[in-house]
Amino acid sequence: MTSLDETHTAPSVSSGQALPPYRRTAVPPGLLLAGDIGGTKTALAVYCAERGPRAPLLQAEFPSARYASLGVMVREFLAETDLPIERASFAVAGPVIAGSSKVTNLPWLLVEPDLTAELQLRSVHLLNDLEAIAGAMVVLGSPDLHSLNAGEPVAGGALAVIAPGTGLGEAFLTWDGTRYHAFPSEGGHADFAPTTELQAGLFVHLLRRFGHVSVERVCSGPGLVNIYQYLRESGHAPESAEVARGLAGAVDGPRVIGEAALRRPDPDPLSRAALELFVSILGAEAGNLALKVLSTGGLYLAGGIPQRILPALGDGRFMRPFVAKGRLGEMLARVPVHVVTLRAALLGAALRGLEIAASSGVIAR
């Protein structure tokens, strides 16, 4: 196996939940490989039309930065599975233009024809990860969601998706009278708009450091670390030796801060302040997105972070800045707001891949 870290051992492939082990002789034709290509982690899974996008045959997760390319990672995965994959559909953390994408937080350039040839498949399809997440919203049910605001959903109203993780993704869906259509955006790279004196200080601090302060700089995993560092350096709260040690050797600094902030019964004061400021900024930006696309059908919080910080989202700290939009606050109070509790980008990639195969006549609908 080849990787940037020669000592790395690939994670073992695990069967899909509640599925019996597959038998090599019973594997159906037309198998699809779907992937959620993230700056920190990549999830790969194998699907077939018979089981559908909610029940992968096999699934595994890989640390993205340890691999020289997606092709290297996928070949390693396929060598372990030994399944006859025919097609692939990858949700990518970055813009997809004319069948190619430069992954935002990785040195990977993905090109559909090149991947098709390298992986020896019939076809490879790339889509933006937020487009994939948005596409998955239409098949989610109550078990997949944690509601922050029941609201008053408007039938056929636009839907908005905001997803803080390694970066900040934003997308939306519109209704054409028959079905919803998902559209990606790069709204996470738009300007950060501070709404309080504390946020203004954060903005100035980051402006000196980066030159341009996008909302992603403060509303993502690295953004949480940026907020923590600002509050520490400005003397907002003292840093505990325990959290300092944890961050010094951490691969996932945002997790260290989040866990310290939510620790009961004695949360770390600096971590808690950082997480509270993060949630306030996330709520304000989600409200901005809801206004821009008029998401009367609902707003969905996806990505890796919201699932991990649910207690911090549910105490009103998110909804207060969400609705604090002056004359339109009453309208925003009627927008349903839900946290997505599953890895929706992988589901969306599988949905798209199976739809493409079905529409091309490769597999039966």
C-alpha cells in the first residue's frame, strides 16, 4: 500500500450496519463506489441498486491528508474489498467545474476522465459536497434530524444547508413544481460580518493575520481554533494547562476545544467561551443564508461539527442570532431549523451515482 505516511495502516473495511456479510458469488452487478472526500477524512462505501443508498454493502473511513491522491486511497480500498466496482460518484469539498475539482483543503486535483482511467471504471462522477448534502435532504426522515426550531414550513419553499466542518459549506434547493433541485455555492468564502464588539475584535485580529477574513475563518473546525486563540491572546479567559497540553499534541484541535467546552459538570472557561462565540457566529451566518435564498421550507445544519456540539446549539444561543435580522426576524422565526445527524454527503453521492446509472439504463430503477 502506498501513502504519504509509509507507517500508515489502512482502516479495515466494515460491513454496512444491520447487513449480512456479502457472499462473493451473490454480489449483484453494477456496483457503485461512493465517496465523501473531505479535507480531514474521506468515507468510501460500496452500493448496489437492490439495497439502495441507505444500505451500503461495505464502508470505510480514511485520513485524507495521509494519501498522495484520491486514486491511491481508492485503489487501496478496492484491493481490500475485491468487489467488481463499475462506477464511482464522489462528493468533493471544493467547487466542481467541467468535471474537475481542486479539493479546498488538500493538494488533490480530481478530473473525471483521469480517475476513470486510473481506477479502471466505466465512469466517475464528481459533485460538490454541499450539492451532495443538499440532494440528500429530500430523503431524510425524523430519525436523521434533531430539530432546533419546529417553525412553520412552507410547502415547496426553498431549503438551505449550512455545513461547518474542515471548511464551511453552503447550498440550497429550489422546487420546480415536481421535485427539489440542489445547487452548490462557495458562500463560506464570503466576507465575515461581525455583529458585536467581541466579534469585531476577532475580525481585526484575523484581518492582520490573513488579509481577508471569510466566514469560514471563524465558522469551521479551524475557525473554532482561531476563535480560541483570539480569546486566549486577548485575555478573555485563562487557558487551562490541561487543554493546552491536549491542543499541543492534537490532530483534531476543534474536538479538544469542543469536548472541554461541553464537559460536565466543570466546562473549561476558555473553551466554553470559544464555543459560545462560534455558535453565535454560526447562527448569524445561517440566518444570512436563510434570507438570501428565502428558505421558508427549512434550514439544515450539516457537516461534522453540529452533531458534536448539540448541547451548545439547543439552548437558544444559535436561534437568537439566527432571527436577529431586524424587520425580518419574525419571518425567520417561522423557518424550521434542523441538525442533520448522519453523514449526508456520502448519502448524497450514492443517491446521485445510482440515479445516473438508472437514467443511463445501466441498472433498473
